[in-house]
Amino acid sequence: MAVGWQLRPWRRWLTRAPDPMLREALTFGLGYNATLVTLGATALGMAAGGAGTYLFLRKRALVSDAVSHATLPGICLAFMLMVALGGDGRFLPGLLLGSAVTAGLGLLCVAALVRRTRLTEDAAIGAVLSVFFGFGVVLLTIIQTLPAGRQAGLEGFLLGSTAGMLLPDAVLIAVGGALTLALVAVLHRPFTLVAFDPGYAEATGWRTGGIDLVLMALVMAVTVVGLKVVGLIMVVALLIIPPVAARFWTDRAAHLALIAGAIGGVSGYVGAAVSATAPGLPTGPIIVLVAFGMFALSFLAAPGRGVVAVALRHRRLQGAIHMRQGLLALATGQPIYEALTLRLLTRAGLARADGVATDAGRARAAKALRDERRWDVARSSPSLAGIAATHDGLSEIETVLTPDQIAEIDARIDAPREVT
Amino acid sequence: MSADFVALSLPPLVIGVLAAIACALPGNFLVLRRQALIGDAISHVVLPGIVVGFLLAGTVSTWPMLLGAAAASLVAVAMIEGIRRLGKVEPGAAMGVTFTTLFAAGVLLLEQSDTSSVHLDVEHALYGNLESLIWIDAVGWQSLVDPVALAGLPPELGRIAMATLGIVIFMAVLWRPLAVSTFDEGFARSVGLPTGVIGVALVVVSALAAVAAFDAVGSIIVIAMFICPPAAARLVTHRLGAQVGWSLVFAVIAAVAGYVLAGHGPLWLGFANSVSAAGMIATVSGVILALAAVFGPARHRAGQAT
């Protein structure tokens, strides 16, 4: 295990003053390279969010993990090949090309294991990612013994490193991210179709196998472009977190891709800018953590699907059900034992603490009972049964039926008569 | 020669084999329950765990880091379940969100430390340092009965041995409930088995295996051994008992062959240096899986054309 860690006091990091450089970084004021890296990370994040959306919708998010780990042997082999041919092993396009080759190979292995054997996809993914990565580690140790391997810096691809990035590399990443983004935008329709209804897609003339292949190629492209920035272990975060976060905000696939792209883009932009402000703030982890921050926000606060909204809705529903049952109990003179019901009734001024109805309570209870009866009649009436069947039992009858319909129902209920 | 073997090769070999067994055993059930990637997620979050363990303890010692790793894997499992249930997110995506985030946090914490030996440590967490677990005090086979020399065994050996023993006992005791709840959860519940508790226990044991094995051999082996030997065994037999047996055989073969190939293979090919044993063990386990996928007698899905 590791020996000799010297950590800066943890407190100093927490209490550090806000960095004046941050504004500079966010407004592209930190020089040409930092600006390019930031732009590249933004494009990468948007492309990853977009491509990841369709992976997420197909419930295959973790396939990207196999892809990203399978890039390592390719990077190493490309390096060794380029050195053997007498070139500079660190030539980024060459390394990325090599990584794409083994990533593709890894994908084929996953597909073959799932199709040809009875292993499930998760086992296939795990097997491919660990074996390819393990083989990559073997190659890494070989490279370290090569004369040219000492300063290879291939470890930078594990966790990403933008520190020593050269201008052509930054341009490559920016252009790659932009191209992938454009492809996602163009291919939105077939991707959605295949994700939701492969059978229909097939019937209308799309080749689902081919579209899946293109999607995987895009995922591979994002992974490969992202290697240098976020590193191969964390690049899957860019493909997974934005769509998962976006899903909390919308139920529409088109919006999902847009929101995921935006979340990915903001993560890349803010993450790269923040990491440019100080040493010791590596780009990859910061981007991932910014993305997670947005996920956490969506998870908690999104209207509709967010945890808080769901909890509030649950409470409201619970309250409405207790109220209705309580009022019916008051109307029929049954005692109320449920503590929550009683509390809700007393708080609304409809009952006293001992469960006896107040005047207002008796009035509301009588109305609740009458409305119950009205629903009964509605259910047995041929013209209203359709509406009554969709009734949730809680909304007020006046909000569902028109006054005319209610009058029609009331005509069938025996009217109160004078006591004789 | 024998003195060299006992001192240099025997401890890593034994540790590698024990780690492989510790991971392959629970791995069988993870693969059958389609939770194979839990092992992947756990082994990623070990990194933040050891960093936090170190920050809290303030000293470089093994136990706080191991406790931190164990705690982190439990936090990860809780986070995955929380995101999955509360957010209604599919399990794969919930895992992806969780382990990348925790891993990123771990890397950031590490980078906030003085940078001299930091990168090396991330790599250690990934590849382990199996080759360096040597037994300096050994002078030959007779050292195995010499209490003084035995006291100088690498401490990792004792820890992984204890963890492996614990896992074997767990599997032996809970074999039937595990098997029943894995294959037919509805039936298991109807005969009164607490399936939820069993599921959690399996994940906790997997986390224990991952942390103990990580201590000795790094994360790569952990993921490979969780998945490859059980997956290969599943393609060889239809019976659960036989599957577990085969998975152990495959795990041991991978560990031994991987270690030997890493240490001596390059020398046979004329290279001067050995390569990463952890990486080679993972590679060999992959080769075994590939062979099983092509030749395994039980490789086809029920009803699939041969």
C-alpha cells in the first residue's frame, strides 16, 4: 500500500478564498491553450451528453465503461508501434486511433459474448473491461522498460491530464467534440426510434443493427476524444451522468437529449475553467464532480420527478385520502381512530380533538357523503360511466362534471323530503 | 533456487491465489444475479475510501485505509440503491453515476496532496504491487515451520487469508438460501427467507472480498476475478455446485499462470524485465473465458441453436 503521503492540511483547502482567477477562466481570459481546452471540454461534454442519452434510453449505459477501459491496450500498442517505426510515440492522433481500434474490439467482444453465449450483458461488460484493462496494464509495464517509454506519460490517459496539452491536441479535441455533437444532432431521429421501438424502426425501413453500430461508434468517438481530458476511467461519467440528470426534468426524448447536452456542456465548461485556475485541480475529476452536482440538484429539486416534488405529491395525496375518509366517517357517525386523519380534520377546523364534528365539519361531511352518492349514480349511468371510471375518488365532483351533469344526477337521487 | 522461490515467489503466488478465490466465490452469485458490475463499482470506490481513511487517521497505516475502503464501498452501495429507488433510475446508470463520482472525488483528494508520489498511488490502487510482497526472512522451505521467519511474512498474506476464510465460511453457511433466492426469489420469499437481507449480505461480502484483495493485488484483479472465472464456469456446466468448483479452478489457474507468465514469460521471450502480474492474471482469466465461450459445453442459452 501507498507509503509516504504528504497531504496539505485539509482545512486550508476548505477555507480557501474564492479565486479571482475563476472569473478570468470562465470568460476565457487565461490564454489561448486554456481557452481551447475549455472550449474543447464544452464541446466534448455536449456531445457526450447527447450520445449518452440514447445509450441511457437503451438501458445500456455501462457499455461505455467497457469501451473506455478497452482503449488502454490500444493506446499502448499504438505507442509501441509508433516508436518501433521511429516516430514520436506521443503523437496524439495516432494514440487515439489505436485506442479506437481496441475499443471497437472490446465492443465486438461484448456483443459476441452476449449473442453467442448465455452470459448476460453485465457479465460481458465486466469481463471485457477488466481483461482489456489488465492487458493494457501489462503493455504499460512493458513500455516503462523501453528506452523511449520513460517519459511516455501514457499514465495521463488513465485520469486525464490537460496540463501539458499542446495546441494541436487541444484543436483535435475541440474539433472532435464539435463533429460528434453535429452527428448526434443529425441522427437524433433514428436513435430515438431505435431506442423506443426497434420493431417499428425495422418495419419503417431503418436498419436497427446499423443504427446501433453508429451509436456505438459515436460513444467510442466521445470516449476517445475524452481520453486526454477526463481520462479513461472517468470519461463514462460524461456519457452517463448528464442523461440521468436530464431525465428528471423531462419526459420527452428530444428535450432529454437537449438538456443532457446542455448539462454535459456546462460540466465541461465550468469544470475545465475551474481546473485552470489552480494547480492540483485536475480537469477530469472537476468536470465529473460538476456534472454530479447538477445531477444531485436535478435529483432533489426537479419538478415532477425530483425527490422533493415526489415526496410533496405523496404527502398531498395522503392528506387528501385521509380527509375524504375522515369526512365520510364524520358523516356516517363512525368514530375516527386514525391519528393522522384526526389531526388533519382538527387542523382544518372540521372536528374537535375528541373526534366530534364541528358545524363546518358537519357541513363538509354532508357534502362529502352527497358527492359519494352522486359518484355512485354517475357510475351506474350509461352516459357518465366513462368519466366516473377515470375518477380518482379524490377530486371534487364540481371539477370533473358540468353543473348540468350534476343536476341530472341529483334528479335521480331522492331529494330530501319533509318529515311527516 | 528453492530459497529464492520461497522468499520471492511463494508469498505473492499464495496471495494471488487467495485473492482470486475470495473474489471468484461471491462472483458466482453476482454473475447469476446480473449484479456483476457491482464488483466493478465497488473496486472503483476503494480509492476515495483509502484517501478518506488516511485523511481522518492522519497517519499512513493500513487499518484506517482498509476501514475507509470498506466504508466507501458501503456508501457506494447505499448511493446506488438510493438513486435507483428514489430517482427511479435503472441500476446500470445509477452505478455509473455513483462510481465515477466517488472515483473523481478520490482523485481530487489525492491531487490536493503534495504531488511527489501521488500518481504512483493511483496506479497502485489500480494495479497493486503483487510482485513486491516478498518474504525477506525466508531461507528455504524449512522457513515454513520456523516461527521467527513466519513472523516476517507480508501482513497482506494474513489479511487476505482471513478474508478468504471468512468468505468461504459465509458461502458454506448461506449456500442454500443464497442459491434459492438467486434462482427463484419469489419462492424464497414464500418459504420465509429474508431475500432482501441475503442480497445485501452478498454485496457486503463482495465488498469485503474487494477490499481485502485490493489491499494485496489492486483493483484490476478484483474486477477480473469477480467476473471472468464465474462467467467461464457458467459456460462449462449447468449445475451451481459444479459452477462454483470450476470457477475456483479457473481462478487458481489464472492466478498461478498469470503470475508465472508475468515473472518469467518476458524472460523466455528475451526481454530483461518482468511485466505487471496483476495485469497478466486478468489477461489469463480473459483467455480462459474466451476459451470457455468458444468450447464450453454449456455455452448456449436454453433453446438457442447450436
